[in-house]
Amino acid sequence: MKILYVLHTTSMDGSSISFLTMIKSLKEQYGIEPYVIHPPETEMGDLTIELQRISIPCFAVPIFCSWFDSKLSCVKRMYLFLRSLKIKYKSFKQIHKIAHRLHVDMIHTNVGVVHEGFWTAKLLKIPHVWHLREYQDLDNLHSSYPCKPFFFKLLKHSYTVCTSYGIQRHFKLVDEKKSRVIYNPISSTNKETQILLPKEKYFLIANRIDDNKCIEDALYAFAIFLEKHPDFKLFIAGKADSKAYYERLLKIVGELKIEESVEFIGHVRDVFSLMRPATALLVTSRFEGFGRMTAEANMCGCLVIGRNSSGTQEILNLTHGGWLFNDVDDLVEKIEHVVSLSDNEYLSLSKHAQAIALQKFSTERHANEINSLYSLISTNFKKHLY
């Protein structure tokens, strides 16, 4: 089966990591013949380097992410909408040309904010899959393009893969027969599953550094915790997407006088090596579509203290691999609680969470569910033709 995948970025963010894990498994286990469309790069990104390494054909096409800043006025939104049409039409023409030339059987768009794959599939009269990995209007304060009702209507004319039940509910797809909830795959290949004990005296944050992640809540809570536990550290791993937000965090660290206990360590390729010894992973994001870091932490035997919302809540309710918090005071209490656990208590909780995570988020399970959906789509499509 030939499938054309449409991506919105070549950066190795959560959606790209999940996509790469998915496409490798589908190609190796089920013989899927993948082709990838991605936006042009000023210099080659990590994702395209990896796609070339595994011999997957790629095509650079201008991609317009279909969302608005929710704070914009209606007039400004209309201006940007009209301005975007030229880019979107150019993108659509190029994707259509590539899909037509390759005679693909299906188009799979990797995120909800790219629409051109949907319209191309409609024109070619082939099936389309929309992978919904983000809340859009909740997680980044973005508004759906050109408006929410229109986008919701488009989704009902496509097959959809939602990375959590929360996302499926958010887009009103629970009762749609063409919608599936399939959790993101977490590759455990070459990752040790032995749980390290005793844990080292540090907490870890591992995600992009931008204001949606609410890292300041962790700083305020950690500063309070340090008053009783001055020998602990907080490591913050991740790329600073927003320089202004990063500088704001540095200012907060200075004001709280915790410079000696907080370390920004930038992007880390092997985050598992940091998670395994950590006392706990702190997840402070407002809304996680899935919550990759929460699943990864549980998979490698690290407990999680996460915000009581969206994907983080869903994963921890599933694995019981940590605690949910609602505000800074609650976060302090949960941090205090995890350090009070004995090694045996920690081991019991983390082993149970790890077993569930390895089963629910395995690459094998994910590939099987995606391939089963493809097979169903193909069968239904042929029935419709004849």
C-alpha cells in the first residue's frame, strides 16, 4: 500500500518523533510503502536526516499551518486568511502533483493544522487520514482555520486518529465511526527497563521551553521544597522555542535565589538516560494532546507528577504511575510525598506503571492498530467503488 504522509515540520518535536516511530514500524512490519511531504528547510532537520537514513522518499513543499492566534481581531484574521490562500493553493497544487504521479492509495496528514492533504485526497478521490495530536485552541491559544465549526465539519469527512480520548471528545468525534483513539508509540528499543534505585536527588522537566509548558509553576514549587531539602536539584531539559519565555524563567530563578539548584541543560538526545535515575518527572503543561514524556517516564521506571489536565491526566489515570496536581501548593505536596517514599514503595508503584506503559504504548501495538485501520479503510473504499 502506497501512502503519502504530510508533515508540518522537520524539527524533532513530539509529533515528529511519534511519526518516525510509526513509519518505521509500518514499513518494517507491514510493508507499507511510505512517501513524505515536509516543509522546505534552510538546513536539513533531524527528521529528514533520519528519513533519508531509512530510505524513505521525501519532497519539500511549502506548508501553511492552518491556525490563527486567538488574540487577533476579526479584521486581522480575515486579512491573514486572504493572504494565506495563495500559499495554500501553491501547496495544494504541488501535493496533488506528487500524489497523482506516485499513484498513492491514501494520504495521511500528521497533524490537524495542515489541510492540503485533505483537499488533495478529495480531488483524487482517495481516502484521507487526519492524525489529531493537538488541542489547537487550548494548548497554544490557537484558533481553528478558518473557523472551528468549518474545521469540525471537515474532520467528519475524513478518517481520524486521535492520540487520546480527550482529543477525540474535544473535536466531537466520539460517535464518529471513522474515528479511532490510538495512543502514540514509545520506542523501548535499546532502552533498559530495569528500574534504578535508589533514585538520584533531582527532579526533571523534559519538554520544549515555551509559555504553554508553565515551567514557572515548577520553579515556584521547587523553591518552597528546597527550604527543607537543599540537597535536591531541578534539571530542565529542552530546546528554548521562546527566547523571551526562557529569559523570563531565568529571571524567576534569580528572584527566587535558586540558581545553584536549577540547571537548564538544553536539548538532550537520550532523555531516558536522565529519566531513569530521576526522583520524578515534573509535567506542568497546560494541555498535552498525548503527553509523550509522561509515557516515556513510566516506561523507564520514573514516576511522574503532572498537571491534572488533558493527556497527562489520561495517561496517569491509566498507568497509576504518579500523581496529579492542580496548583503550586498542590505540586509542593506531591513533591514532598514522592521523596518520602521508601525504595520498596517506589519500586512497587513504578513496576506497575512500567508494565502498563510497555503494553499500552508499545510500537508493535501502535503499528498493528494503524495498519488495521488502513486495512479497514482500504476495504471500505473498494466496496464504495464497486
